[in-house]
Amino acid sequence: MNDLSPTLDLGDYATTRTPWDDPDWQRQALAWAERAVADAGLREDTGRRRGVRIRPWSVLVRIPLRGGGNAWFKANPPASAFEAGLGEALARWVPEHVLHPYAVDAGRGWALWPDGGTLFADVLDGAGEPDPRAWEEPLRQYAAMQRALIPYADRAEALGVPSLRTGALVETYERMVGRCAGLDGRERADLLAKVPQVADWCAELAGFGVPDALDHSDLHENQVFAPSAGHPDRYAFFDWGDAVVGHPFASLLVNTRVAHGRFGAAALPRLRDAYLEPWTGDGLTPAELRRAVSLACRLGAVSRAGAWGRLFPGATTGADEGTDAARWLRELFREPLL
């Protein structure tokens, strides 16, 4: 047991409430993490402080290990508790693309994770002049992983991953608009009047025949580990708490927005085409694949709206309830970057 007071990172959420505020929950969670560390054959370095990162969507505890490095305990809210079990499954389904958890309590949404090494964001930050080509290989590997996961879509849903399949996305959109507290009555009516347009987009996207698969839904450089000495050619993708089963190309929605901010608009077509390389050869022309990306990125706003419902009960992001979800529902009708 580490008797040093942990460092606490609250970010911009100093007033938010999470289970960490409950001493009983805290004791149970840390006791589970300590057992998991021991069962993995590891020993905590009790001479170094733990670090605790509190967000409305997760509690993350860094546990320093003897000999260097860290293990990471993560607790998810009920609506994203599937991440623990999904992480365990991904380690079986696509072991070369993800971290392998030391231990998982799927029922409570708890997992103990190894240290993944250097974040891809740190590589980009230290590279000097921004070079968008650095994203090309991670995107190819991510797309290859998605293709490998197509046969596991039903199993992912059985683990609790939300279903936002293309064929049912219109109903999901209607339901979200109807219950979104961030919309007033007039705006809700306006968005519901656009259901036929959403249906047309969904039908066109489904017509390309790309199967639904696992979509990380929040893919950016802080969710990717760079290659390491042990895996010199491998990028590892993590933090699956926003994942859905839906159109795979929607993964580029967040990715292109972040890349746009770092590299500018001119870089985006090249990154899109790098992502699409593993999807060629299935009978679709380059123009059809690019059109599918544009539609999927537009419709991916529905997934992003739903992700803001995956907070700890009572937690907020500092905005009025439903503000973030409403913002993404509006984004559906703005032209996508691709």
C-alpha cells in the first residue's frame, strides 16, 4: 500500500462529482487495483506518489512500479463501463493493435492497464515542423484493425458497446433530438423536420456496402501510442470509452478536426486517402470511397452527441446539461471537412 498522498489532476473540472469523492468506493477501487498489480507479478514503488486524474468520464490512477514505469487503473461510468470488457476482447481479437490489460472487472467497469509508452502526440510535438505524413501509417494500421474487427461487431455489441449501425441511425438521431435537454422547443422541431435528409444520407452511405464495424469515435493523437523498441512498427490504439458499432469511416470525424488544427486543410485529403488504402479492392472506386467518408463523417456527429451521455451520474462538463450533445447534433448539418 502506498501511504503517500497522491497528486490530483482535476483539469477544468474541479467542481465535478465522481465516485472518487466516496471514501468507500475509493478504498474498494484501490484495493482491487493493488491486488491486480500483485497478481500480475508486479510490485508498486511505494516511494513514489500515485497520480489521480479525475474527469467527468473517468477516474484514472497511475500506480508507479518498482524498476520504473507505471500501471494504470481506470474506472468508467456505467454508460461506458463496457470499455473494460472490450479492452480484454480486443486483446484477443486484434492483439497487435491494442494494449493488453493486466486485469478486468467488466461488471464494475474497472481495468488495470500497462504503460503504453510514448504518446503519438508527444512524437508530433517534438518533431519540429509539423509533418502530416506522420499520421499516414497510424491511419493505415487503424483501418486494417477495423477491417479485422468486422466479424466481431455483434460480439462487441454484446459487451455493451452502443449500436449506431448505419441502418438504424435515423431512429437514433430522432431519439437523441427528442430527449436532448440542450435544445429548446423550436430548435428541436427544426432538427426533427430534417429527419428525411438524415434518412437520405444514411441510405446513400449504406448503399456503398461497407460493413459496420467498431468505431473508436474519438481517434486523435492522444489516443495512440507510438512504436516502441519492443514493437518498432506498431501503433497501439487505446481509450475506447466512446466507441460504437457503426460505420467505420466515421472515425475520421474527430481525427480530421484535430489534424486540421495541427496541419491545416491542405493535409486532410492525403490523410483520408492513407486511411482508405486498406479499404480499396472491395469494388468501390476512389470517388465512391471518398463520398462515403464525407457522409460517414457528417453522420458521425450523432455518435459524438451520444458520447456526452457517458458521464458519471451527477457529473457535468461545466456547461448546462445537454449543451455538448446539442452542439454535435447541430454539427450534423454543417459541411464536413472532407
